[in-house]
Amino acid sequence: MSLSATLLMIPDWQALLVILAALVGPSIIGFVIVHRLVPVSVRRAHNDVAGFVFSVVGVMYGVLLAFVVIVVWEQYSESRINARHESSAALSLQQAMGAYAESSHSPDLRPALLSYLHEIVDGEFPAMAAQRRLPPVSQALEAIWQGVQGLSPTSLRQQVLYGELIGRLNELERLRAERLGDAHEQLPHVIWLALIVGAVLTIGFSFFLGTENVRAHGVMTAVLGALVGVIFYVIVQLDYPFSGAVSIGAEGFQDIIEMIEAP
């Protein structure tokens, strides 16, 4: 399990504090070391050049941060939409099952679907929140497949409904596979490397600016580190759509369960 995934296993406020401490602490320490090694008068003499280069470095790193935040937000939004489509497919499958059962003497397959929905809500979503791997094949979903394949449509209406069952079941299986994939997708290590190296360079470059008020300079450096830390926290939260403070829930599936179980 990666470090970012591990941070989602602890309370959110603790994860935020860990990230802030990892950035603000070294920022302050680095500034103190540079301040002692390089006099303020020397740094102030090069403020024009250093300020220009710092602006370029800051803009480039800001663009990188914005790009990564947009990427993880789009992935999170896509995962949320896929989960909604999956619950909609389950609802459509439930309705098709009911219509088929009414038009034939075949057994009602909705109890098998109900068992699968309970597996999603009570098993799969908690497992995804805990970053546990799930098997690619669901036994409850396989039971639905076996039940559907055992049907024998005779009339034209039954054949149409049977085709609808197969189509909805294929869609449900596809969306489940996408959900399981989304649960464990994460930013490539090279992007995290760029983010960390960029943070070190950007924050570190601020050490070499010269100001008369050393305490104010230290506070500004700490604020810069805290800002980067908050953005890192947002990236970590959005990078795992089914874990953490903004995790995607199983409310859509729970609503279908309540509808089926309603007297």
C-alpha cells in the first residue's frame, strides 16, 4: 500500500496534520539553516535576480499543481458517475426481472439481485474504503447469470425481455469492473516525484530571498509550505474516490435494496 493510501486509513484531521508537518517543519528548518549560513545582506543584494527566478519557478510549480488537481478531480467525478450508472443499471435489471416474471411461469430472480446488492453495500464498498483488493468475479453476480441463463423464453414478449435482461446484466458487470478498477487507480509515482521535487525546489528557493524582518520571512516560508501541504491533502483525498473524507458512498444501491424489501 502506498504512503498516500496509508494516510487515508487514519482520521482526516490526522492525515492533514501529518502532511502539513512533513512540509512546514522542513521548510522552517531549512530556512533557519540558510539564514545562519548565508547572511541577510548577501541575500538582499541578489533579491532582484532571485525574485525573478522565484516567480518563474513558482508559476511553473503552480501550473503543475493545478494540472494534477484537475486530473484527480476528473477521475473522481468519472468514478462517481460510473457508480451512479451502476446503480441505475441494477434498478433497470430489477424492473426487467419483474416484468419477465409477470409474463411467464419462471422463478423471480429479484431475490438473487437483492443478495448481490447486499454484497455490494455490506462487502465491496467497505473493502474498497479499506483499500482491499476484491476478486474480479462476484459469486452473487454469477448466481444471477446462472438464473438468467436457465430461463427459456417462449413468446415474443419474453424474448424481448430476455434480451433486456442479458443487456442490463452485461452492463452491470462492466460497470462493476470499472468501479473495482477506479478504487485502486492512483497517480503514477513519477507525478508524485515531480510534485515532491517541485515542492522542495519552490519552497527551498524562497530561503534565498533577503528581508530585514527575519521572523516575517520565516512565517511566509511556513505559510508557503502549508499551502502546498493543503493542496497535497486535496490530491490524496481525490486520488482514491472510494476512501477518505470525500469517498463515494453506496447510497444508490441502498435505495434499491430498500425499494425491493419494501412491503
